Amino acid sequence: MVKAEHVYQGKDSAACSMPTSPLTTHILNTAQGVPAASVAISISRLESQGWTEVAKGITNSDGRCPGLLTPQTFSAGTYKMQFETGDYWQSLQQSSFYPYVQIVFNISDVSQKYHIALLLSPFSYTTYRGS
């Protein structure tokens, strides 16, 4: 069973512009040199019974959705971000190789800010922890 603590929708919703989130993301379409807008994102946390979805959203016109988690819902542990890249490329009438991108990472210090950057093209992607 999937239990979402927060659900943010709408490509330019107020939730996707909240500056206080401890976890942010930014997706750039490197094939066209533009932000990747309207990409669906989900975040899950690994718990004893498996993955539990804790948030989801859609990137805004700048390829960002910074308000996915609040400091109150952010805890140490293993997380997974899934980006629905196949749907994004299909919306641009572009074929692609990866139907989605999953990035799994560990949070050890909740007092820090975490930024997941994703550089995306139809046949490759690069990710790194940004600032």
C-alpha cells in the first residue's frame, strides 16, 4: 500500500516554489538546453516493509519542484526519487531509451540541505548532489 504524506501537483503550484524544503531537485533537458518542465516526480522512503511514497509533484517551468518535503517530514534514511522521463519525452514527441530515472540516496544529517540535479537527454542522463 502506498501512503503519500504530501502530494503536490500543478506545474507552477505554490508548493513547488516553497524555498524552505530540505530536499530540492532541478531537471535540465540538455538536448535542447532548457529546463525540463512538467516532469512527474515521486519520492519514496525505505522502511522495514519496503518503499513508502512520501511525496510527489510536477516540475515547474524552471524544471524545479523545491517544496516536495517539509522539514517536519524529512528524516534520516534511504530515499528514492523517480522521474517519469519517458512521459516527458513523449510529450515532446521525442523517442527515448529510459522510461523513468530512479535515483536512490541516503540522508544522514537532516540539518543539511540536499539538492538532486538531473541532466537529461533522450538516451542518457547524469545526476549529482548539488548545492
